[in-house]
Amino acid sequence: MDFVERHAGWTAEQSAAAEEIRSRAERGGLKVVRLVFADQHGLLRGKTVTASEVPAVLREGTGIASSLLAKDTSGRTVFPLFTRETPLGLPELRGAADMVMVPDPLTFRMLPWSPGTGWLLCDLRFTSGAPVPLCTRGLLRSVLGQTDGLTYRTGLEVEFHLFRLDDSRLGAADLGQPGAAPEVGMLNHGYQYLSELRYDELDPMLDLLRGTLEELGLPLRTLEVEFGPSQVELTLRPADGLGTADAMVLLRSAVKQVAARHGHHATFMCRPHLPGVFSSGWHLHQSMVRGDAGVFAPEPGAGSSSGSGGGPGLSPYGAAFLGGLLRHARATSALSTPTLNGFKRFRSLSLAPDRAVWGRDNRGAMVRVLGDGPSSTRLENRIGEPAANPYLYLASQLAAGLDGVARGLDPGPAADEPYATRAEPLPRSLGEALDALEADRELTDRLGKDFVAYYTSVKRAEIARFDQEVTDWEQREYFRVF
């Protein structure tokens, strides 16, 4: 038996999709396939194989260095891999040994911007066939298995910045780890929320992106111009299970690649260091579904559950799920806002949250309760940044909500004044968020203690590197005065 047949456990649908990929490779028109996986940061890593190798990859997967799991966002390796001790408690990682990327045939796409190029999202396994416990797609899948037969449904609103690329900074003097940031120019002046005129200024690039995303089969709903200069928002229709996370990693990669090929730079960094630029967020709409019916809405005639002013308009299940999101907000922020930069978004009166409160259709609250029936009632959590690893963002939200249900957590009253209501503040820094995650026993139990220890170690390495840098702020503050 082949490696995939022995260990992957493909469904009949996946096996049929694999046969179609093999057939496409044999018919011609497919030159190469990019095999990728989402690393601990949600960045896509992988290899490109020729079409003639596709049948073998679908039988055996393909090897890739496990050292990729030991790196921070700059690409620096932060765990010892060439010592006698076992890296991260996993002997399979010693010596940067190979893992196996096993493609998920249902994720296959042809990339519109690269003729003849296919794309396959992969899961990670050790050469023994055992799942790699640090694979973030696998982690989300494991949390999805805790839903007692319900389906986790999510939809996203993601903001990002789209600039004109003036200088890509690819000279020898720009090398580094990471390298120099590109120089960019604005595409509009901003400060006009949802302006049609501002949208038209961006339309040539937005239309190109729209066509690309639709050709990829992504469930695109809207394209919008946000309030800040060169800031836009995309929304996707809801998807079940892994769907939203898979869509998000493909969306980010596609937007950045297509923009770069046309002289632009797209960034999902939360708050770029440019004059007048606004923070970008990633709002996650979520619900739980049994069959085709959502379970967050109250039963007809049953009224709504706890809270002031008639309650949140949720079933007891939905209210407890909301209670879990609030109870674990500080800890989940380490996964929904995983960069040092992202915490600069949590500001009062900014349309971004600064404390763990909920409101009925209130954009100042961390969680908005929306909808008025089984198919529309949902929770919109506004805590995330667009740079978040989608698998970890969704896994942390689902784990928090499920703990709320298991313990019957009460969300309390709505916050009519979300920036004045007394409530637990969101962390002010990544380090504070990591402390909260490590201290949250219920959440770490659901996500896995070993994974949380691994993740926090990677992120603390980034913080330590940042703490050693002299910033522009320090130069302005002290260089002349002292």
C-alpha cells in the first residue's frame, strides 16, 4: 500500500478528486503543482513539482524539512535542532529531519495568474505516518471534532491595504532576516468611508482581484473601500469546518501575488507604519448548525436567554457560547492577534474593541450579536487581525465557545457603551496575551498543552528579538534630549 493509502484516510470524495487531478496531469495543460502547507504563522510553505510527478505525490506525498516548524516570522530558527536533546519533545524533528506533506485533493485549484500551475493544500505527517501535532490545520480539525455532531460555520470580513509599489528594495543592501520593507505609495486619500469615488480609484486593481478570487472558486461576497487611505475590505460567504480557514490562506496568498505581478503591494499587516494609515481588522462571523438549522437562535416562543434589556436574543446554547468567547477573550487574543503590531489596534472609540464585552449590533463591542432567525443569528467577533493564522484563530474561537457551552457561562448584560462599560480589558501587548493563554487551563486543555507551549515559545522568541531593537520612537524621544 502507498503512504497516502496507509495513513491519510481519504474519503471517497477525496479519492475521486485525486483521480481527476491525475487525469488532468495526463491530459496536458498542467505544467507544475505547488504543494503548500500553512505554517505556525499561517504563511504558506512548500515545494513545486512537475506534472509528471503528480501521480507519485498523490500516492506518497512529498518530503519537506521539519525545521520550518521551528522558525519565527523572520525565518529564524528559534529551537535547537542539532543537539542530543529532543526538539520540542518530538524526536522526529531532530536534525531537521523530513516530514511528509500529504495533499488534500479537495483543495486543488488552477492559479489564474500563473498559467499551467496547480495548487494543493497539504497536511503534515511524520515519515512514520503519524500526524504532526504542530500542524495548525490538523489542530483546527481536532477542535472541530469536539462539537458533538454540530457544524461550526464561519464567515469572514477581512481588511487589508493595497499600495502602489514604488521600490521593491531588492538590492544587496536590503538583504536581511527579515529584509528591508518596500517603499510604497497610496492609491487614494482615504477618510471617506464606502465612497464610490474612492472605490473607482481602486477599481482597476480591485476588479483584477475580484476576477482572480472568483476564478479560484472562493465565495466572494463584497469588495469595499474602508475609511483609511488605500484600505479595502473583502467579505466571503459562510463556510463549514475547515472551509473559511482554507479560503483565507488562499485569499491572502492570491491577493499578494496578483498585486505584486501588477506593480502593487498588498499587506495584511494590521497597522503599517505609514502616515495617516488606519488599522486593519479581521471580523469573524460564527454560528453552530445542526443539519440546516442554526442553534444560536432561541426556539419560537421560548424567549431569549440571560442578559439585560430582554437578553442577547440567543438560545441558551448561543448565550453560553458567547459567554465562552468573553471568558477566554484575553487568552484567545494571542491566537487571533498574533503579532506585536496587532495590539496597537485595540484603542478606545476606534471601531476596534478594547475590552471583552458584547452588544446587540454594536460595532464598538468585541462581539456583535446579529440576526433574527435560525439561519441568520450569529456572533461577530471583532478581535482578530488579518495577519492571524486562520486555523488557530478559528480553533481558539471554537474552543472558547465550546467551553462556554460545557460550563454554561453567562455572557452578562449587553454593553450599551462598549468603551465605558466596566469589563476585563483586552491585552495591551503580545506578551500579556501569551501570559493569559498559558494561564487559561480550560482553553489549553482543548487546544493541547504541548501545542500551546510550542506556540508561546515561538512568539516569545519574536518578542525577545524585538526587545533588542532600537525603534524610531526611542530615537525621537531620547537622541536629542539626552
